[in-house]
Amino acid sequence: MTTTGFGGGVRARLDRAALLALCERGVQAARDAGAQEAEVYAESSAEVEVSLQKNDLDQVRVADEVQFGVRVFVDGRLGFATANDPGAVVTTARDAVAVAQASPPDPDAGLPPAVPVMDQPDAVDEALLQLEPGALARMAVDLLAWTRGRDPRITIDTGAVAVAHTVRAVASSTGVRAAWGSAAGSGHMFGMAVDGDTVGSFAYDGDAVRQLAQLRPKLEAAFGRFVAGATGALGATAGESFRGPIVLPPEAVESVLVGPLMRNLGGDAVRQGRSALAGRIGERIAAPGFTLVEGGAGIAGYPLCPFDREGQPRATLPLVEDGVLKAFLYDGREARAAGVRSTGHAQGGATALPSVGPAALVLATGDVPRATLERMERGVIVTRFSGSTDPVSGDFSGVVKGGFLVKDGERRPIHETTIAGNLWTCLKNVSARADTAHLHYGSRAWPALRVEDVSITAG
Amino acid sequence: MRAMLKDALRRAGGDGFVELRWHDKTFRSISVEKGRLERSGVRRRRGVGVRVLVDGTWGFASTGDASVSAVTQAIGRARAAARASAGLRRERIESLPPVALATGDFVGEGVDAVLGMSLEERVALAVAVEARARAASARVNSASGTYNEIFEEKSIVTSDGADVSFKLVRPELYVAAVAERDGQLSRVSESVGVTGGWDCLFRDAPEALADKAARTAVDLLDAKAPEGGRTTVIMAPSIVGLLVHEAIGHTVEADFVQSGSVARGKLGHQVASDLVTLCDSGRSEFAGGAGGTLPVDDEGVLAGRTVVIQDGRLVSYLHNRETASAMGVAPTGNARAWEYADQPLIRMRNTYIEPGDASLEELIAGTDDGYLLDGPRNGQADATAEFMFGVTAARRIRGGKLGELVKGVTVTGNAFEVLRSVDGVSQEFRWDLGSGHCGKGQPAKVDAGGPYIRCRAILGGEQS
């Protein structure tokens, strides 16, 4: 066991062995309390965060914590309890058993079997963890000045630069036993541009890295995008109402298209009748060239934990290939319900039951330069989308934030403009993909897209 | 627990301001879908958050170990964190304003009643409400029911005199129905979240909640999208609540004001119709059980009522002790932290427009062409006070009469312009935003509501 040292850098309180031992104590305690099957997932984390507010340094926050969740099955009934006190692992295991005893039976009760997980070394850059709070604070203040120095109209509402060390472990009565640690440096800025009495739309950007050497360059790139987004929204005027093309920059691809699509690709959505794609493997659901892949244990340069929330190995999984639906995501429970094997997509932390979801996603790039993609006779660039999509029907509507009207070779910022359409139609109407992708927080890679025939309404 | 905190404060010695907050939170959640239990669990997180002010700079540390030695060490880490950054802060905080800080014990309504319920009874509630929604119509092919409950105890001790403990409980119930016909689906959810006991939670019977979700989901199968454009709308309390919270309330949080929000420099200005008086309160005004109710904020300041807009004029921002000091006013009790490891931020509590003289019937009868908007699906607002809310149930109004349901409605506009256009405010009042959370880096339980108001706004719709 190691200890958190404020003077000795950022270090999680429990190492892999100590955390696994905690998990195994919890499994045994749950068995002793009457559980036929038990699983404990735990995380030990330490973080130093320098927060920014009102264009100034706000404070330095230091934190370390151990959290764990106990999942049990008692006579086919599910129970779950969590706590943040390792000394309470036995009482928490008993709490989980009590929850199970008060619950109706679960027809798909049971934990996944142990499957060998490749033993990956921790993704820890010691130089990152040795960054002292004072040095991190200087970097944060430098980046604040750098960002505001790009344009005097920039104002930062909130921001942060942080370094964290996380160790995670899982053990179960079915033989699962895995642990892994990682370090991350991250930062973000949230704010707007103010020009006299004119206040622009909110802008946000940030990134996360595994190596100290990447931290400053990646954050400068992110904060440069933030400045461009904030200042580009100034001076917005009314748009126009028409049906026509929209361009989705990488930042908007997830909110308009991929996010709602993913809500249909989980085994839980299929089982519960909430997926419009149920039973449609092999069908065309998107335009040719639209290829979406779940990135398994991470995209190049940003390794993720080699196992999922249930200790199952993570692997790359094509979801949509060249517009054709290829696969759904499953965790242990949904795999059991569907009669298939888990694809290793149990997500979540120690304080929540596992649920189906992707760890990393990559949308294939195309061959169109970004400038060409945005060349439209009349169309709208949806810098951000503030709206909602019914993931089942696919109907969506919402406001374009920080957007631009492109018309007759010129572009101008617009406000109070809404777009409405249908997800399933839009996926088939993707007419161009940019030739470069933006990697967001190490786990999402999107190119810009152009989508035809969307309803655009000016206020 | 306060005795332990005071002991740690003594041991750590006097070196600037120290704020200690013990927070023990238990969250229960039970979720049922299509007749089977999906999730049932209990999450407990407790510890002490330590905030210090040293050399004009904040430092924050937290510990899940509630022993005197661990808290004393955390005070040391927080002080070291503050010193490490003190030379880098431009605007130093010289002092916090003197204020009457809370002392004693407070117990919220309904704590014993809710904690006295068995786990089996809580599970049965979620099972029953889901079954009711699914049985409401042959068109309903799927439903879900969720019961959530937060029980929390806090003790706050500061080096300048706060010495207070309180506990409260916030249950919420959620039901959703999915209706289907010829492959076309519509999904509608209804929810209620309160601070208080079962009598508050069941101000509408759970069965009525389930029936309403199912009925609206079925009715929406026949609905068409609106044409879109600027129009007259009557906003129900649920939409009014979203408007005053998302689009007005955030712009008057003093930390955001200092960053340059659209409300900066507007104190004393007419920013809304003189029919509009807008407040934020730690109490549950006009009706019981508001979801953001709290007796004391996380700086130990009593959480009273703050008038933000009086008869259309902006008269106050929402403050913590730091921003109140900077602006030379009294703190308003708006400093809140989600869990022990979170630092207090300026957050709303229960935000509302005060009721007026008209009735809903009069507002509808006086509307020649417009929409009645009820049931928020989601909502976001911008630095500019431009907002976007999804609306579950929008009804056409023609010639002073309610007409057909329309689907896929979003309402948008600039919130201050919308409030300037208000020409009718009803007597009816309702809290209607108590379920779910507000997000600002960390979640917060809030509520919002008000009367029905008539105003002008932009509806998103279909272009042919």
C-alpha cells in the first residue's frame, strides 16, 4: 500500500495489489452474508486541480478517495451498494445483500465468467504525477493569460487544469480478477467573448493527455479552438428559413448524430424495445462511407483500461461499416438476456451498476478538405447544437449555437436559428466527410460532416 | 460531528479562515422497466470538505476519513494548496463579510416518514407506477418507473462562527411511457421531486402521473409538428420554471456576473415586464415541498428569499460570501456543494415568478393565435440569455380556445426579451422542476416554477 503525498506528487492511496485485496474482501463478505454471486469494483484516485474563475486563479483543490461498489445476486435477485470508506466494505456488502433480498427476481441474474485479460502495464507517466501543485498552478495561470492574449474580448467564466492518478480493480466470485492504473493531465476553458455591450455565445473546449510533454501543447490547441468559437459568435444577426444542407464540425457530430445513434446500439435498448435498429444487422442505415468503430482499449496515444467495468477484455468492434449496421454492444447482463457473449462494453465507475456503453469511438474520415465541405450555395454551420433528439423516432429539433449562415460564398454568424429533422434520414443524407478528424479527450475521433436537406428556421 | 470538527479546528491552530463541512449522503435508486427490476441500489458517500483562505487565496482539500487527525491533516493540505498558488492570484480576497452565521440544528420535513419506509415499499412504488403506465392503453408498449431518494446530513463549522447541522430528504418519482402505432413511436415522461415527505411527493397521485404520461404518449402519435416562427405562447409553470432557472437565474449568479454575463451592470434597469417579480428562495414559497429547499447554505449562511427582479427591475444578484464582499452587499445564502469533496459554488435554490391576477382560462380566452406549452423535455441557455427548451406537450390555441396537440416543439428566444413581452400572469402557482439536477461543474438539487405566463417566443418547426 502506498500513501497520498502532497509533497511527493499525485498518487492514489491504494496500489493495484491493495485495491484487489479490498475487492476480494468485499466478495468474501458478500458471500458470507448470503450472496451466491458477488462482484466488487473499486477505484482509488488522487487529483490536484487548479481551478480558474472570473479570469483569475480560483483555487487549488487536492483530493484522494477510494470508492467501491458491491454487486450481488441472492436467489436470483440483484442488489447493489457502494461506499467510500474501505473500512466499511463488510457492512456495504451486507447492505447489497439486503437490497437483493427486498427485490423481485431478475430473469437474467448472474455475473459474467472470468475471461483472460491481457496484462497491460499501467499508463502512468511519472513526470505527470510529479508535477507539484505550485507548478500546475503556474501552468494554469500561464494558459489563462495565453488564452486571453489571443483576443482581448475573451472572458473566462470557469476553467481548470488538473492531474489525476487512478487505479481500478475488479474481483468476483466467478473468478474475475483484474487491475490497472493510469495517469491523466487535463484542462478546459468555458466562457465567451464580450465586446462592449455585446455578449457572445458560450464556448467550451478542453482535452486530456497521458504524457506531461503533451499537456501544454494539447491544451493550447484546445484553448485556441475555444477562442475561435467564442469570438466567431460575436455580432450574430438573424438567419434565414429554408431547407438545405448543414455542416457539423467535429464538436457537433456527437450531439446531432452519433450520440442519438449510440442510444440505439446498446443491447439494453434492443431488449427494452427502445432501439429502432433491433433486428436490422446487415441493413444499410447510413450513407456509403459512414463507418463507426468502437475503439476498445483506446485510440492511439491514449490507452484506456484493458478491461471493462465487469473485468471483461475490451476489443475493437465495428458498429457501422460503409453505412451498414454490423453490431450491438453488450455487457454481461445484456449478453445473458440476448443469448450472446459480452462484447466487453460494461461502462461506469464504482458508484453505479455497470451499464452498456462505448469506451472509445472513431468515425472514419473522408476525402474532402474542411474548406470544401463548408462551401455551400446556402447552408448553415452548426457549431454547437442545443436541442433534443427522440432516439427512437429519430426526430430532433433545437437551436444552432455560435452558428454561421453560408450564402453566395460568404459566411456570417447567426442567432435564434433552429434546425429540425430526423436522425435516420440525416444518417443517409451525409454527403461529405472531412479528410481530417479531431480527437476529443483521447476517446472520441470525429471528422466534420455535411448533411443534406435539414429544416432550418430563423426566429 | 460538530464537536469533532471544532476539535480539528482547534488542533489545526489559527491561520486564516477555515470552513469544515461534514457531509453524509445516501442515495437510493430503484428502476423498473417493462415489468422487471432494472436497478436497485444504495450509494453512500461521506467525508469532510475543508476550505481555507490563506494569503488572500482559497485552498480546498477533502477526506473520507472523519477522524480528528485526518481532518486536521486535510486542513494542512488545504493551507499548503492555498500557499502554493497565492502569488498567482490577481484579485486577492482580503476578508469575508461579517454576517450572522447559522448555529444549531435543523431537521427538514418528512425525514422520519421517508426513512421509515421499508425497502420493499419503495420497490413496490416503482413497480406499481410502471405497471399503471403500461396498462393505461393498448398503444403503450413499454414503460418505466423510477424512485430516487437523497438523504443527507451536514455539519458546518467555520473559524468565524458557523456552528450548524441539518438533515433533509429529497424523494422523487419518475414514470415514462412509450406508445407505438404502425412502427411510429412516441415517448413521454412525467416526474415529481420534492424536499419533504410522502405527502409532498404524492401531491399528485402516482397513478395520475402514470396516466398522464401514457395518455400524452398515445395522443402524440397523431400530432403534427408546428410550422415554427415567432408566436404568442402561454408557458405553464414547468416551462416558466425552466425559463427563470436556466435563462435568467444563471445570468444573475454573481460569479458569472463578474465574468461578464448579460446581467452585468443592469442592476436598477427595467429588464422585464412590470408584471414580473422573480425570486430565488431557500424556502418553499407559495406551495410546499420545493425540491431545492434548504435551511442553511454550505458557508453557514441562512438561506432566505432573494428578490432578483422586482416589478420588472433587476434588483439583486445571487451571492456567496466572496462575491457579496466584492460587491459590498450581504450574502444571499446561495453557496452550495453537491458532495463533501466539492467546493461550494453559487447555485440557485427554488427560483420562481410570483403569481399574478389573471386565471389560466382568461389567458387562453384572450389569445387569438398561439400555443400552450407544458412539460419540459430538456433545456439549455447561453451567456446571451438565449435559451432552448424542448416541450413535451404543446397545444394550439385559436380564437381563444385550446386546439390540437403538436409534437417535436422547441421554444427559443432571448429570456429577457421574452420576459419584457409578458402581458399576462396567472394566479395559479406550482413548483415543477424538482426532479433531476442542475449542472454547473457539479450537480445541485433545485426547483423552479411559478404561474402561467403569456408572452412572445420563437417555436422551432418544419420548413417545407
